[in-house]
Amino acid sequence: MDTIPQVSEALQEIMGEVADTAARHTGFVQRQSKMGGSAFPRTLTFGWMDKPDAMLEQLAQMASLSGVGISAQGLDQRFTPEAADFMREMLAAGVAQVIAVDPVAIPLLQRFNGVFVQDSTIIPLPAVLADEWTGCGNRVPGHEAALKVQVRLDMSKGALEGPVLQDGRAHDRTSPLQAVPLRPGALQLANLGYFSLDKLAVQKSWAH
């Protein structure tokens, strides 16, 4: 961890003014502190980008590159419920930016008014987070807490919806993205876990 990566102007704004506002709003920052709204997400993001399994000591080294002197113990004390709410708002701010890739230029897909691929993934979490993010098997050691991340990609435009966060045990049919109707003539590709007659009824009524 010798240098801080160069970031885009949009990311600089998110990790600057937006972060400072979100930190105060969530109660993560209640008084003036070097490890404030902008320094905390920078430390975690760049620290784990550089070394995904970085420990507190290594993250503290990344903080020092931003001019923030903090010990591993001091950083550990910053991991609070307010920090979790703060980072959730930071995630929302990040995905609120236009996230897009090059569309898939396949003639077959161009017959539809959008081709949407929807899926989810589950991220295991420490058991102490079970009250916040309920896992898939409360009676199975190591599965008490988990996070489900839902996304939907429009392959015809390259636009991404999500990620949307849910409890790990949540069924795919309960995804908030299910409530977002597709355009008439669109094609959705998803596994059977998303199949819902109620959604089909809503989609049909919306199309008319």
C-alpha cells in the first residue's frame, strides 16, 4: 500500500462532499474527526481493493496515506451500527451514478424492447450480524448471518439496476426489483426462484 489509486471525478465527489453529508446524517460523525466521512470509505475501499484480505493494521496504513493517523484499535472502534448505515448510504450514492457497459450487439436480442438478466448472490457474514442480516440457516453453524445482493442488467443498453440488499434468507420472489415493471415487449431471463404469478398479473396490467 504505497499510493492511493487515482479515481474518477464522480467517485471523488461521492467520497468527498457526499460522504461528509452522509456521515453526519447517519450519526457516524458527531464531532470533528480525522477519520470522518471521506476518510473512512476511502480507507476501506482502497485498502481492500489493494488487498482483499487486509487486516486492521494494513487498513490503518492505507489511512495514513490519506494523512489520517489512526491505530488498528482506533479503526476497529469505528466499526459501529452507524458505520454500517453510513456505508449503505455510500453504496446507494455510488449506484445512483449512471452505471453502464457496452450493450450486447446481437441481432436476436434487438428484437425485444430490452433484454433483462436478473440474478442474486449471497455473501456470508459474521454470526454477530444475524440480527441485522438473517442468514439462510440459523441452526447451521456458519450460516447464521448472510447478505443477499440483487441486480438486474439490461443487456440491450448495458444499464444495471441495483445492487439491492436483502437478508440472506430472503426468497428471490421478494426482491424489490420484482416490483419494477418491464417495458412492453421486453424479455427477462431469470431462474425459477423469481417466478411469480402475481408479478405476471401486475406486468400484464401495466402493459395495458
